[in-house]
Amino acid sequence: MKKIKLSLLFLSLLGICLTGCNSNNIVDDPNNDNAQDNEKNNGENDCENINVSNKAMVVYFSATGNTRRVANMISSYIDSPIYELEPVDPYTQEDLNYNDSNSRVSKERNDPNHLTELVNANFDEFDESKYIFIGAPIWWGQLSWVINDFVLSNNFLDKTIIPFATASSSSFNIGGLKHLSEEATWLEGRRFRISEINEETINSWIDSLNINF
Ligand SMILES: Cc1cc2nc3c(=O)[nH]c(=O)nc-3n(C[C@H](O)[C@H](O)[C@H](O)COP(=O)(O)O)c2cc1C
């Protein structure tokens, strides 16, 4: 009889613990009305450590270093893996001259079939990541097409893409990107002006996503 009582006590305690963990993990959906529950956890909750469903990774292309700085800040804030997309044929300063209609970028922009081939478009942590931050510079008002090979080479079913960009001034619209992966959930994302590249701005943007990374 004493053994049965002890077993019941153990099961009750286990139940309380599991319920406690669950209540903090119903935070997958960024559109969840309980936004305040989704605030970034600062490691105070041990249960968070067993929640693998909100894993994230950062993947980016950067031609002149600005987007790389943002990518590094995101990755250190959420403590995620980070990968740089490297074109097989890297862009030189001359290639990037958007004032020259014969430059590489100008020609690529005008070729509807162009795809910049990447050294690697598949990364180890992809399968287990639910949120994929994808960053690039803005080229002519859109996220640079250098990310296309990565998006087209992976299956984003049940995954959420969070685009981010750097630019002198232009914003971007995900409407022009969604065709790259129809199965993905696309968040609106964010463009950072070069003057906005600092931890305070980037961390507060991540907080505003209300995702418990
Ligand atoms: C080919 C090309 C096109 C660009 N088009 C735009 C644009 O339409 N709007 C804008 O605000 N900045 C534009 N820029 C500036 C870049 O978006 C900006 O410098 C960005 O931060 C570069 O990022 P990166 O250093 O990661 O390559 C362009 C730059 C290049 C090279």
C-alpha cells in the first residue's frame, strides 16, 4: 500500500512538471495572440532546453560585408548556427557596378533565367531548424538573387523563412520572393539601413517577432 502511494505521488509530481514545460512551449506561432508569452526567454526556464521545435539558423549572402554584420548579430543574439552563401564565382567590385549596364549584376538582373550557383546550398542544421533567417543586400529594390539557389535547393515545408536585408534606403517586399518556395511560411522580414546596423536595433527587432528561439 505504501508503495502504491509513493508511485501515485511520483506520477503527480511528473505531471506537474510536464504541464509546466508545456505552458511555456505553446509559442511556435508568431501570430499567436498570447504574444506576451512568446517573449524571448533568457535561459531562466530549464524546460526551454528540451524544446527543439523552435530551432533557428541564419543563412546569408553579403557582397560587401553589411549583411554579414547583421547576420552575425542575429546569430549571436539567438545563439544559432550561421552559414554564409558563397557564389562559385565571387562578385568583384567591378561586377557590382550597378551604374554600368554591362556589369555582371546588370546583366544578371536582366536575365530572367539567371541563377547564381553557390558553393554549398545544403547545411547540416537545416532539417532540424524550424525558423530560417535568410539575409542579403537589396539589389534594385529586392533581396539579391544570390539567395535563390539556397531557397530552391531546400524543402521549406513546415518551416518559416524570416528574411532580412541591408540597403542604403530601399525596402523590399516578400511578394517577389514567395514563388521561390511556395511551401514555406514567409514572415515580412526587415530591412536595415546601413546606419541601423547595431545590436540594439537588431535585438529589438528579434524580440518583436515574439518567437521563443
Ligand atoms: C547591384 C547593387 C544594387 C543595389 N541596389 C540598391 C537599391 O535598390 N536600394 C538601396 O537602397 N541600396 C541598393 N544597393 C546598396 C546595397 O543594398 C547596400 O550597400 C547593402 O548594405 C550591401 O550589403 P552587403 O554589404 O551585405 O553586400 C545596391 C548595391 C548593389 C551592389
